[in-house]
Amino acid sequence: MSGHSKWHSIRHKKARVDAAKGKIFTRLIKELTIAARLGGADPDMNPRLRVAMQAAKAANMPAKNIENAIKKGTGELPGVVYEEVIYEGYGPGGVALYIIAMTDNKNRTVAEIRHLLNKYGGNLGESGCVAWMFEKKGLIKVARDKFDEEELLMVVIDVGADDMQSDDNEYYEIYTDHDQLEKVREALEQNNIVISSAARTMIPQSTVQLDGKHAEQMLKLLEMLDDHDDVQDFYANFDIDDEVITKIAG
């Protein structure tokens, strides 16, 4: 399992429910707003908005919040204008970092991201310096306790997904071509497969093994990025042994 997946497992176990829910809502509102601004308010014509709306509903966001976020994106309601920006750089031990942020002040955000990377043994790089190390994919999660693995795998293969893995004891991870995420999701639902989440992601083509000080710095850096108001998501090509994680994260 890559460091990105391991980090999200750690975060899930450590998160305080109310704080985590607030952070998720903030991220989803920004994504809904930008998706609507870039592609319009019709989810049938705007795949990015459709995915964002599905994620918002899965997170139990009130329908009014979803509607208002979309209207702010299309200009029907006043609101902050967000821009999506990508930051690429390196973490401790030479780990590649691809960071997606949404901000109303790019100068502020880039300064804060640069500070965090420098503080924890990394540095901000030029655009394109690490993007080539990741492959864009669609990721669908299905709860393990609801389906038999072999039966689900047959359905997954039949609907054209690329791969299916087990991230932990909780979910099956179904990977699709980046542009086929919606098609595969719809096909799974037509086969009565209950989807826990569906999103576009990035998979590292290789990983850097971390331990000791570098592992500790990396987990702390990801924690700080996760807490940053402007950071929507991030990807990193590292791996850490479970025993090291247990020792560091508790």
C-alpha cells in the first residue's frame, strides 16, 4: 500500500469526528464551487461536478449547502472566488509530493506550502518536476463486509475496471482508467454494488521506503498538509512499514 493510502488510514483512525467532518465539508464546498464555475451547473454535462455532488451526498452534506456552493460557482450567489493550483516538490528522504490546493490568494498559499515543506525536510519544486511519477486513475471503494471478494471481482472485471485490491479490513479498492470512473461506477451500481466512495486519484509508479527520522518527518508533514485550509488533497510516493507507523503514530 502506498504512503498516500496509509496516511488516510492513519488519519481515519486518529480523526476527531466533528473536526474531520467540518474539514471534509470545507473541501467539498470548494470543489463544488470550482467544478460549477469551470463546467456549469448541470451534473449531466459536467462529470467533475457530478463526482463532487456524489461525494457531498455520501458525506451527508445538506442539500441546501450543495445547492448554494454550486450557485456560488456559477455566479448566482456571491461568494469567494477560488482557484485550483498544483504544487509539486519533495518531502524528507526525496519523497515526491503532488499537492492540490484551492485558494483565493495564491501568494499566501504558496508561501505557506513552501514553509511547511522546508520545515519538515522538503522543498518546493518547479511545475512538472514530480507529476510524471504518478498515474491518474479512478478509485471506487466498496465495503468489504457487504460483498464476497470473488463474486465482486467477477463483476469488476466484467464492467471494465482495471484492478481490484484490498486497502485494509474495511474496503475493496477498485481502480479504473481516469476517464472511465463514472462509466464503471454506474455499471457497478446497475449490478447492485453499493459504492462507498468514488473519486479520481493518482497512483505512484514507484515508492521510496522511509524509516527513522524521515518517516517521522513525513507523517508530520502530511498531518500539517491535511490540516491546511487550502489543501484539497495530496499524493506522495513513499512507503513505511506498519511497525514503524505504529511506533510513530501510536
